[in-house]
Amino acid sequence: MSETSPKLRAELEGIPTYKPGKPAAAGGPVAYKLSSNENPYPPLPGVLESVTGAAASFNRYPDMACTGLMNELSDRFGVPLTHLATGTGSVGVAQQLIQSTAGPGDEVIYAWRSFEAYPIITQISGATSVQVPLTSGEVHDLDAMAAAITDRTRLIFVCNPNNPTGTAVRRAELERFLDRVPSDVLVVLDEAYREFVRDVEVPDGVEFYRERPNVCVLRTFSKAYGLAGLRVGFAIAHEPVAAALRKTAVPFGVSQLAQEAAVASLRAEDELLGRVGSLVCERNRVVESLRGQGWTVPDTQANFVWLRLGERTVDFAAACEGAGVVVRPFPGEGVRVTIGEDEANDIFLKVTEKFH
Ligand code: PMP
């Protein structure tokens, strides 16, 4: 067998690996996982049934075109099938988006800190990351992002709401920003947490996709729909972008189980969005409690909260773990804490009370 070429090996060694949120300790004290922005609710019985049905034929390859899911999405969003592409989680679709848009010598702009996969998938494509710091309120600085555009810019990610701060950009500022982006630069509105947004001024990216051929909306079934383990996401984009996504997809990348579960989830949307409503109430309770304890917490529109802790970050995460909840530390910066089961949120709030 031939060895990896030394040049390639050196390049691969330079690419950081994606770090998943730490799991809750098995067999330890009651431990809740609040480290990956997952949905704490178990699958709906109807969704489980659809997966069990699909499991009966997993000796067969899945429908490569994801026909049933594509049709369902087309109806749900009122977009033509040619403007849709599915993939192995929205991170898979994001990776395809970069790979089909940018390469060596090209630039990809995104806010920082934001979703951890952006620098990794940009580096994998050979393109260069241009990271634009969030403002001190932990919000996208869209003026600075517009100013960072050069002739080499091919793609811009706007994570709305932003992971890990939870903050969201509003319609007027996003519109002003999009007006400044050249039409040959693709803007990806990553809306993994869209269903948790309650600020009516935060736009549904699909509005912008309808008006602008260079806007692509990225969505996932992992969060509000509770299918993180099944890996299915999708993009809504105009023809050349969506066609490139379909071309670069890993063949059979979305399992039949994932396809059936996604369709069943769209059909059970009312119930699932009811759960999202309960999580939003919990989120508001947690944010109010934190503020009541004296913490400064950015306004979150997602299913998690961001606590800036600086040098105390690692100690805080360890204290949470000791108390039975696993959170996501970003050493030197802060922690991101998913809104989970009520009792898990209470444990977290007890730690913050002591730590302040
Ligand atoms: N975008 C954002 C902003 C995320 O936070 C995540 C998951 N953490 C993803 C995309 C990817 O989610 P998935 O691949 O599960 O669809």
C-alpha cells in the first residue's frame, strides 16, 4: 500500500479535528449533557416507528435522491426541488458548500467566535479563513464583515443565531449587509437554531433567498427536530448552488432511517414545535435567573446560553461536572450551556449562583 504523500500528510496534520461536546459520565452521579446543543426530548413515538419501519430494509441502499424528503421540504418551504439539497447533517452540507465554491487562493469570511466547524472545513478545502471578531456584545459585526470582502472572497457564513453566543442579527442590518455583498459572493445563512428564534425582527433567511440568488439557507434536523444522531441537514439555494451541492454529495450519504425520520418529523411539526416552545420558556427562565444572580448574559435566540468567564472557564466547567451537568468550555473565553431538562438547568443555575 502506498504511503500518504509527505505534502498531504503535512497539510492534514495542520488541520484541527472537530471536537464534539463531552458526553455525560456513564454510571457516575446523575449527569446531564448540556454540551452539544441537543434536544433533551426523546424521539416521538411516530418518528421512532418510521425509523423501525426503515430499519427492516437496511440491507438495501437508501434512496440516493432523498425523493420523499425533498418533496416534503419543497412543499413545506414553497421552493422548487431544483433549489434544494440534502446532506449528512448541515455540517456536511456546509463542507460541500465550501468545497464547491472556494479553493486555494480564495477567502471565506465568518465571524469569530462562531461555529467551530467553519475554520476546519475552510482549511480542508484549501481556502483561507478570514475571521471577523464579534463585537463586545458578542454580536456579528456586519460592517466589519462587509469591509473584509476582497476580490478573493468567495463565501461568507452568517451564523444566525450565532453558536456559541446565541445572539442574532436583525432584518434591517442583514439587509444592509447583503446590499454590500457583490453578487458573485455566496452568503450562507446558517440557521441551525432558527426554530428557537422569538425576536420578530430576526428574519427567516428564506425571505432573503427568495430575493437574492447569492443567498443560501442552511438548516438542520438535529436541533428543534431532535434527530442529531441521524445526521440530516439541507440547504435552500438557487439553481447553480443547489446543483453543485447535489453533485458533490457523498453517494447515499443520508440513510433511509434519517430520510424517513425527517419526513415523519416534518409531519409531526406541530408537536415538535410545541416542545421547542417549552424549551424557549426554559431558556427565558434560565437567562432571567442568571441576570437575577448578577451575570451579564447576551440575548440568546437559540437553545443555549453563553457565559463569559475568561480565565475561570475551565474551573467553572469542572464545577458543573462535579455537580452533575456537562457544559461546553471554550478555555479563556467562556462556556456554552445547552438548555436541557428542567432539573439539569436547575443544577447549572446552582453552580452559577455559587460561582458569581
Ligand atoms: N451550524 C451550526 C451553527 C451548529 O451549531 C451546528 C451543530 N452544532 C451545525 C451547523 C451542524 O449541525 P448538524 O451537522 O448536526 O446538522
